[in-house]
Amino acid sequence: MSKQRSGVSFKSTFNTGNLGVNEHFSLSSISDVTSYIEQEIDFSDRSQFSWNLSGDGNIISETLTVGQGFSFVTEPFEDDVELSGSVSGVLNVSINKKDFDCNVLLYEQIADGSFFSFTLPFTTRASITKDIENRNLLSPNKKTSIPIHNFRNLGMIWAFELDNQVDIEKVIQSFLKQGVFIRSINRTFYFMPPYSINSAEMSHMIKVSEQSIKSNV
């Protein structure tokens, strides 16, 4: 992350965040330990209703809800990228309080300026982010690291239930042998493919499902 402006503007839901400018900061793989962004929040000013707002419930949004936080953008990717699995990272912060809450979300800003949501919000309280069972208050004005982990990706969920005439364990093994990972809870089977799945992959999943079930009745 960097305090350098990216030159990429965006539509803000409440025209808040990013220190009052609707332009992302730059996100770079090159770390600069001397660079930081300063944020000041007056908790006595209740007119700032949007200070703790971020994201929304839509998959595609015309605006970005930043609240009183910050948004960062990378350089455009030259090649197609598939996002799969858990997203993780670290926030290095220093605050004059003993605790704070933070939200982190991941989007693609599409060419038309709208936003495609990749993840559900990662929401945490700094004092429990390293150990959810034991609260460890921060030392005011001391730099500390806040791990970001266990992101929940958005995606599709397809489910179907099998009757008692089907051998569940054999069905699962048949799926795996043909390169299809499937989750089962009792006799209910779940597909959880990413948005990036293509028609050929979907057809393969359906074909494997039909073959695996019919061969194990």
C-alpha cells in the first residue's frame, strides 16, 4: 500500500473516504516502510454517519462505499487472472486507542467504472484478530500488525440430494477420480464453482454427476 495517488478515479457512494478525494491510492507489490496514510476520526461528530460503512450487498455496484476509509488499486492486469481459495494479507497500523474495528473487501473495477465484488467483507476487531479466544489490547501509538485471513469468497452454490439407493462414498470417489471436487453433508451434495467457470467446465461437472450417480445405484 502507498500514499501515492493512483490517478484512477471512481464514483463514491457518499463522496467520503480517501481523505475527501474520489481517487484510489496505489497498491504495489513493492513495500515502503516509510510510507503511511494518516486518518483522523472525531467520534464526537455524529454527523459523519458513513464513517464505518464499507461495501454493500450487491455483486455489481455502480459506486464504491468507502466510508471514512481508504481504497487502493493495482495496475491493470495484462493477462486474465483466476481468483480461487483464501485471500490473506497484513495491515500495519499505529493508533492512539487500544482497539479498533476494520473491514477489508476485494473488488474488480470494471472498464465502465462499476465494481464487481470478489469477496464478502473481512471484518475484525484488532484485539482478537490473532487469537479470537483471548483479547489483547493494543499499545497506543505503537506500530502493530493486523493479519487478514479467512476471507469468504462470493460464488455460486448448487445443491442436490440423493435418495437412499445410492452409495454415497462410491459417488464421492467417482467424482474425485474424474477431477471434480464436491462437498457432501449427509445425502446432500454441493457444487461451489467460482464465477469464472466456463461452459466446458460446467458441462463436465454435469456429465460427471450423471455418470457417478447412475453407476452407483
